[in-house]
Amino acid sequence: MRTITLEEHFATPEFFNGPARFVKERAEKIGDRYLLVLDRLCDLGAKRLSEMDAAGIDMQVLSLSAPGVEQMETADSIAMARATNDYLADAVKKHPTRFAGLAALPTGAPKDAAEELQRRVQQGFKGAVVNGHNHGRYLDNQFFWPILEAAEALNVPIYLHPTPAPKAVTDVSYGGFSPMVSDMLAGGAWGWHIETAVHMIRIVCGGVFDRFPKLQFVIGHMGEGLPFFFQRLDIIPVATTKLKKPISAYLKENVHYTFSGMNYPELFLNLLLQLGSVDRIMFSADYPYQSMQQAMDFLRQIPCTAADKERIAHGNAEKLFRL
């Protein structure tokens, strides 16, 4: 069974000396495990490929690690996006059967971001990654619509990756604990999943998919909690939202979902039951933050038919990303 993982991360030394400096400083404080993650993020060669081989992963679709470039000053984000995309393009060129790429975009400069996306897709990139809000502005804001228009015209998806909520939100919602507890609650333990779900709801309610009906997004972590709320969201009637469809319809027709470290059968079954088929469910490991081997072990035992498992493992990704 061929396997393609879709939320797999990389970084560059320059990235860790820039927007991800705090990640590097935290890793140096905590020690071994996080230092190993930093080392793996910066490797797009023999070590990563050997781990993929050991786990049985045929291809990774790579994207720049959080926090991405979205919180940088605009001019700096343009330069960093280009530099990291160049780095990724070189790795894909060296290993075209093992790696594919999603372009980082300087969302604070939508015209530049749209041009960067078009240039990278022409080079063979398979879409874009957006690491959440840009200084508190979300993709429903028409300021960003040139990026969405370009993605729809190019027929490539946008992977919406988590980032912490704006500081005012994190201070109110997650403050008052020890710094590490607050940091982790605002991040991967809870907050950034909720933040991504909120971002996706804003995109729907902001009319993005009525304006760009063919546009496709991908979100990870079994849907960032959204599948649990499909029916609840629809208590807001179409007459109130002024949309063409119920909210859940867009979440079933314009959004795809990956595992990315949420290797829990209950969550998979909930996602499958809410969507009604595996057509929009895809495999991912969230490497190097999570284990490729654990992801593979989970894939092998998910409760679905062999044919559906093939679609999750590679078929759906091949279709969406034209791999």
C-alpha cells in the first residue's frame, strides 16, 4: 500500500534565527527531545529518508513549520517565504519521488503572496500552507482574497495549519497558570486546534466559498474539533448567515481532513460518520512532532475496508494534490 503523508514539516537554520527563535530557545531549555525535533526539521536528506523507509512512508508533502511567516513584519515575511520555498524546491528537486511541497506565503502582502503561489505552482509545488491569522486578521477578510482567488484559479488547495490565537485571547483564556502550562494550553494541547476551527468557521461564514466555490482547504488533527459540531453549527439558519448553503455543507464540500498525530479510533469514526465517506480523509503523521511509525500503525488498524484504506493512504491525496 502506497503511503503519502500531508502535514509534514521542515525548517531552515535562518527560520530558527528569525520567526521561530522562541522555538529554538524553548528547545534549548527543555533539552533532548525538542533538540532532536529541531535537528529533524532541518534535515531534508538522508536521515529523514531513512526514517521514512523504516516506517514505510513513500512520500511526504512538506510545509514550513509553525509559526510560519504570518506573524513577521511584511517585508521580512516576503523574504523569508521566498528563502524557505527555495530551500524546499531544492529538496524536492533532489528527491522528486519522495518529497512534494506546499508554498509558504507572505499573507500580509496578498499581491506578493498570490504571485509567489503562482510562481511556485509553476515550479511544481502542490499548494500552499497558511499558519493561521496574520496579526489578528483572518482569511475571511477581503484583504486576503487575492490569495484565495489565485489558489482557486490554479486549482491547488490551501493547508490551514494551527497557530496560537492573538495575544489578547491567549492572555484571557490561558493566562494565570505556570508559563509552560499556559503555553501548552494555548498551543498543541488545546488552543491552537480551537483557533484553527474558529478560523475555518470564519472562512465559511465570511462567504469565502460562495465567492470561490471551487476553492479547497485542508485541515489536520481529525478536523480540529469541527466534525463534533457540524450539526450544532447548522442551528444558525441560512436566512441569518446569508450564505447559499448551511455551514456544514461547506465543511463537507470545500474542506479535507487529515490525521496529523490524532491517532485515536473514536475521532476517526466520528469524522467518517459526519462526512459519510472517506473521500475527504487523508493520511498524515505530523512529523517530526509526532511519530511516523505510530501513524502507520494507526493507519493499518483503522476500521474501514481495504479499498477505503487505500484511498486514505494515498488515493485521495493523489487526486487533490495531483501527485
